[in-house]
Amino acid sequence: MNTSTIPAALTAVAVTLATVTATAAGDPERGKKLAEPCMGCHGIPSYTNVYPSYHVPKLAGQHAEYLVSALKAYKRGDRSHKTMRAQAATLSDQDMVDIAAFFSTHP
């Protein structure tokens, strides 16, 4: 590699890493808007849905990586809750990251 191209290559790598880091962190404000449908179940303490044996989990304060992983699993059909699968099916990867950023920063 020519030594004159090294600074340009390093700059390109730095910009790429900064973009990936920003995307990975998510946008909690955007996530708050996207999470409005979630609050009907996940925003009510001790809520159970129409199937009394299924307790709706609390999402506030949960690890963002776990939330993204769970949403992707619902979207793929690896998790079998019909309502969650339908909700996740409409979300992009960035939507999931933003929703996870919102819930993970919420007490």
C-alpha cells in the first residue's frame, strides 16, 4: 500500500466504525415512538394476557442486545407467540435496535 493512501484508508475505517457504533447504540427517542404499540402489554406492571398462564415480561431496563435478539427470533418464527411474531414482522433491524435502546434506558 502506498503510504499516501494510509491516512485516507484510516479515515474511512474510522468513519465506518463510528457509523456502526451509532447504529448499534440505537436511537431511544425514535424507539419510544416505535414502542407505543408495545406499551399496551409491556407497560402494565404484573399484566397477563388472555392466556392466564403467560405472564407478559417487563421490558424496561432489559439489555438491548437481548431485546434485539428476541425480536429477531419472533420475526424468524423461532419464538412462537403469535402476537409478538406479527409485531416483529413489521420491524426493520434498525427499528428493533431503536426500540431496544428505548426499553434498555427506561427504568
